[in-house]
Amino acid sequence: QVQLVESGGGLVQPGGSLRLSCEASEFTFDYHATGWFRQVPGKEREGVSCISSDGVTYYADSVKGRFKISSDNAKNTAYLQMNNLKLEDTAVYYCAAAQWATLDQRVYDYWGQGTQVTVSS
């Protein structure tokens, strides 16, 4: 079973940056994509970004130009560089693994426990 562990969350002021990491115990041929999702307080979980094993990336409109997803296949780790953070970015961020890259969370089979990102002045 694939195990995913997020890290890198914390408290940051508006305009600051954080880099989230998602380390997977394994990433076999059955799982070709890693996604980042967030649960905004009082809102449904939403897709933030995802990356395929071929390096194709997708971003939610709300984070385009500010966030960048990347991966290090040798380390079985995906990253989410978050720049120019805004108050509305406050959420629990989750990484997940899927067989294909999409921001539709319904196709993701494995999920991490989440890491809290709080943007506050």
C-alpha cells in the first residue's frame, strides 16, 4: 500500500513562502501522478496542483503564477513551492497519488495525513 507523508507546513505572513513536501513509500507504474489538494476552513476540499510522472503539471486558477509543483522521482518525493502566500491560502494541504494527472480528487487512491498551512498577519 502506498504511504504518503506531507511536511513543510507552518505559519507564515502574507507574501511569504513555504515549500511542502510529499514523500511516498513507493510510486509504481500504477500511479502516474501526484496531486496537491487543500481543505479550506468551511469549504470543500479543492485541487491545487498535480504533476504526472512525465512532468505534465496542472494548477488551479487561484494559485497560478504563485505555486509550482515539482517532483524528484529518485526520492519518491513531490514538492509544492508556495510563493506570495495569501490569507485565503490557509488550509490543510494534502498530497495524493493517482493513476493519471487531474485536479479531480475522485481519481486519487491514496492520501496523506495533511499539513497545516496558516497565512496570517
